[in-house]
Amino acid sequence: MADVHSRGISIKQNKSDLLAKNIYAAGLEDELFFSVTKGAEILVTKGEKLAQNRLLAADEKNDLHFYSPANATVTDIYDSNHPLMGEVSIIKMSSSKAGISPRLEEDAESMRDLTGGMPERERKLDSVKASHIIDVLDSRSLYRKMTAFAKSGVRALCINAIEDESFSCSETALLIHKFAEVSEGLHLLAEAAGIKESAICIYKLRAADLSGLAKRDGVVVVSGKYPVSARYTAQAKRTGFVGAQTCYDYYNYVNEGERQTKVFVTVGGDRLKAPKNMLVPVGTPIGKLLDKCEPAKEAGIIVVGDGPMTGRYTNDLETPVTVGMKSILLLKPVEIKNITNCWGCAECARVCPQGLMPLAIARFARHNMTQEAAQLGAERCIGCGCCSYICSGGIDPMRFILEAKGEIEQIEQTEPKPAAQQKPRKALFARKKELPKSDEQ
Amino acid sequence: MKAITTSPPFIRTDNTPAAIMGRVLLCLTSLLICSSFYYGARMLVNAAVSVLCCIICEYAVSRMARLPNTVKDLSAVVTGLSIILLLPATTPLWLIALLACFAILIAKAPFGGLGHNPFNPSACAVAFATIGWPELMFKYPSVPQTLPLFSSDMSGVSFGTSVVESLRNFSLPPYRLSDIFFGAVPNKAGTGFFLVIFVCAAFLIMKKAIRWRITASCLAVFILIAFLFPRAGTGFTAVFYELFSGYILFAAVFMITDPATSAKSLPGQYIYGAFCAVLISVMRRYGVYAEGTCFAIIICNAVAPAIDRITVKTAGRRHVINAEQK
């Protein structure tokens, strides 16, 4: 087991019940809202009928391809904003549960051939390229990532299923229920990129212990306070990380020829009475999924993304599920107080994994004193949210610090630091503590 | 109307200033109960007057400034209790009321209230009383005895010499070591119960309610100075007399660890604690008054931001997480 650091916060995980249940297969909704990146070339037109696995759009710049999750008719195409993807184009589709015409069936087969065929015979990087899989970890092209890993001589390919945020546990659930497939997918990817070692990193959870996942071959259990995932992946040398779902999708592509049209998400939160881990077609509006989990009568806010610490707020129930949306949470609203409520308890400084003083940086940032905020190291903030979580005054220092950080980055782009200032100055009493190596258990 | 956050994180701890202050309040109440055993119900009356005045002043300031009521964060109650524990039990009620009002209306409110005051309010109040009424501040009733409940007439009360005054005269205190340790000697009202203070310190450190680094470095340096420069007795006897006299231990646990006025950076806390110890030792040996800890604390509060400034980590620290990797 690897214990990563002492700073950070201990968060209540709230996952035991979720992980004890099977993964729920959410059916196809009548309307799907498929998000594609703004720069993608859309290959369908309004009114067009299309088959499942039809290529909807291609973003060649980022090497991202988007496939239809169902037989459907395109009803609208418009621009919008997605809480995780930013500016997107939405392809609104009306799904058809009935069969499709033979002509469309042939199209589906021919599409499959055009995009790579059945590459179970190939064990090279070309099959990864042909799969057009998007890594759920960071929503980047899997092919580009694996190529970069191969070029830079990465020694080990690891699954990052270190889910250290509350509620979110879709990766862990997938590992518990589909371990063989995920593991095989990981080995296939490692083999394709010529990487010799591989491992599956999970967070220390009681459910993982109880289900036997922690004892499986190739599983590394990581313990520690949040944000242990960021810390662990940052200090792991010559290691590439991918998501568990990504490996599962690649396994399915190699063995069944399936496209990445479904994702595993945790639908949970303290305002849902029946949270579930679900297998959901991409493009499903989140409102439909929340309805399946018995929302409580009290008001709640919707958060999508990796979890409640780093997720994004949305109030649009038609926000579509995308690859990389690991959780959809309905949470109790949190009241925010004015920054003058800060009474100097410095709990934020105690928990900051970067050793910053959020209370001081936030005060400077709030008054647009960017230079002073930079002197205190605002650009090193990783946006983990520990400071805002622990704040007893009820303020949100992270928001101010990230604003200052954005301003600092803008300034540095336009005005690079003089050579004399580019060598970093050592602070007084700098800590020399070494972090554990990635292969220590 | 409440403002709801729409930026991450979307969960919070349930810690509040009231929760943290509540733990400190529990400890101060235990000291108050101990002092009531020695001085009778007069201590409870002192506490009631002090706390009530602090609450009324805090509420009045909140109303005048049209700010949310800050009494519920319990800081005024903590200030009120701290003040009477730092005064002799025979302090007149009018002076207690005056000091309580001074602590809130002069030392705290004009700077912006909790978290914005540069100086510890109870230390300011004690300093004000020491300068203004030294004849009342350094008269310690013998223990145990029952004091008049409301009256300021202390003609029937017997007084004694405190350990601090004996040390000031470089003479051995005329008390048994066990009496000194259990607080059965003339002293400030609530600062002589060292065993209780140790237990309170352990409780507060366990609950992360105080900055233990400040307490640890302050006591370590203070003990070192007492060992190297004894005033009465030698070696560990001298350390015993210095440590278990006056209110150094109370200050090290409850006053210099005040979150708003002490150093906040981790290395800074060690420096701050050490600096406090040096200054308190200097005040005791060379100050005008036998016990000048309150003045030392005020000076240290003034220096705390400077200590933070020079010890905060700047860019260049190793093991930095690249923000893009998150």
C-alpha cells in the first residue's frame, strides 16, 4: 500500500452502499443530446436517420471522434455550453427503439469497415488509433496519449481508479464487476504501446476490501488524504495513467468491435434516496438519470464531473452525459459567506497540499493585488478545494486564488519574467521530505 | 438571502468558529469551576459580569455596524471568561465590567471584529488593568477562602505573596511544591491549576483547536531560559518555579495560540512561540511589573505578521504538482 502525504483532508466517502449494488443499465431515452467539441466537423445533417455506431462528428485537431449511441433521427444541431466540455455543438437526436432499414444496416457495417474493421487480429498501436476511444480520465484521444507514452519511454501503464472524492465510484464499481475485462484491456493497451509493466491503482475503500478487489493481481491500493490521486500521479515517475472505463472500452472494441457509446457514471449525492452506478448511453440528459434515483423533496444542486470537490455546477437538466463525466451528483446547497468572514484560523494553510497560505492569497486576490498573490505562490494552486472545504468561516478561498492564478498566467504569457527572476528562490525552512516511490506498496 | 456556491467544492466540513470556540470554552469553564472551589461563588459572579458585558458590547457593535450578529460564534464568551481567569479573584465587579467593555470596544471591534483584531483582546484588557490599577492587579487572596459575593470591600480577606513575586525578589517561594502545582497558593484566579491546564492542552491539541507548535516551542524555550538563568533554586527546581508561576502556562495554551493574532505559517509558529518565550522571560526579569506576560503577548501579536511574511513558502519548492496533471 502506498500512503502518499499527510497534508490534505479526510472526506467521508459515502460509497459503501453504492459499491455493494450491481451496475444499473440505464435504458435509451427518447431524446439524446450529443455533445461534440466546438471545432469538430459535424458529419450529419438535420433530419437525417442514422444507425447506431454511425460517425457523427470528427475533431481532427484533437483526434476525437464521436459515434452515435443508438439508431436515431437528428432533430436539431445547435451551439451550447457544457459544464465539462465548455463550448460545444449539440446534436439533438430522437432515438428509435424500432429496427432500422436494411440500407442503414449496410451503412453501419460499411462505417465499421471504413473506420478500421475488426482489429482483434492486430495488437499494434494502429488498433488503438482505429478505436477512436476517448480516455475518460482527461477526455483526450487515447491514441495520442498511448503514442506519447510510447515515444517518451513510459515504463508502466496504470489505471488511475483512485477515486478519493465523495460519492464518485464508477471506476471502482466497474473494476469490482468487470475486473477481467478491464485488466485484459489494460494489458492489450500496454502491449500495443510496448509498455512492459502495468498496474491498477485504486483508493483504499472498505467496499474494495470486502469485494476482494484489493487482493486481485496487479492492484495497488493507495491510501491517504484527499487529494491523493493528484499527488500520487504527480510523483509517479515514467508512468502513464488511463481510466478503467477506457481499458474496458478498448477490450470491447478489440473483442466485439463495439464503439465507445456508453459510459459508467455514478448518480448519487446526499439529495438522492436511491443512488446508483449506471451504464448510460452518451448523450442521455442528466435529468432523466436523476429521476431514476428518487430525488429528495428538499432543494439540491446538480454537480457533474469527477466528484463534489472538483466537479462543475449545472442547472440544465438537459445537460448530456459525455465521456469523462464520472459522476452526476445532487447535493445539498452550500452557503457561501463574504471573505470578510475569515477569522484567521488558518485551517486552510494546515491542509493545503501545496503548502500555500490560502487565507492570505485569497485576501490579496480579492483586492486584485496580483503581484502579492504571485509572491505567495498562487500559480501553484492545483484547484483541489481542500481550503474551501475546511474553511470554518464559510468562505471560498479557492475561487479567488484560481482567479489570481488565471491573471498571473495571462501576465506571464504577455510579459515573460526577466532572467534574474526566473531562477526560483528557496524559501526559508523549505521542507526536504521525500515522497514515496510509485512502486512502493 | 443566502448565497449558494456554484463553484467547486460543493461539500464542506461542519466546522464553525463556534465549534472551535466551544472546545476552548469547555476548558475555560473547567478552570472556572476549579477556581470556584478555592474562592467560592464570587468567581461565578465575576464570570457572569464579564461574559455579560462582553456579549452586550459585541451585540451592540453588530447592531451599530449593521452586521450579522457575531455573538453566536462564542468569541465574546471566551474573551469574557479569559479576562476573569487572568485577574485576581478580588477584582471589583466594576473593574471587571470596564475591562470586558475595553476588550470588545477598544481591542476588538474597531479593527473589524473576530479575525481582524491585531492584538489578543484579553491580553489588552489585562494590560490596561495592570497599568491603570496595579494595586488591585497584584493583590492575591490566600487560598482557600470564601470571598464576598458582590462587594468590593475586601477588608476581611487575607492576601499572600505569589510565586512570581518571590522569584522577582530572587527568593524561594514559601510554599510546598505540591501546593504550587495544584494551585493552592495566591495567584491569578484561574491560572494556577496546572494539572487541569495540561489536560485542557491535550484535549485542545487532539481536537486541533489550538496551534500546538506555538505552545510547544514557547514552553521549550521558556524552560531552557529558566534552566540556564535561574532566579530561585537551581536546575529543574528553578524550572519548576518559573513554569508553575504566574500565567505563563495559561498564556502558552490559551492566549498565544489565538488563531487570529498568532503566526499562521508552520515554520512561523515555531519562531513565534520561541519569541514569545524570550519576551515573557525578559518581561518577568526586567519589566516594571513582576508579571508582564500580557505586554509580551501584545508585542508578539504585533510581530506575528512579519514572521509569517518571512517564513511563507515561495515558488521553487520541490515536489510541485503540475496543475495540468490534476
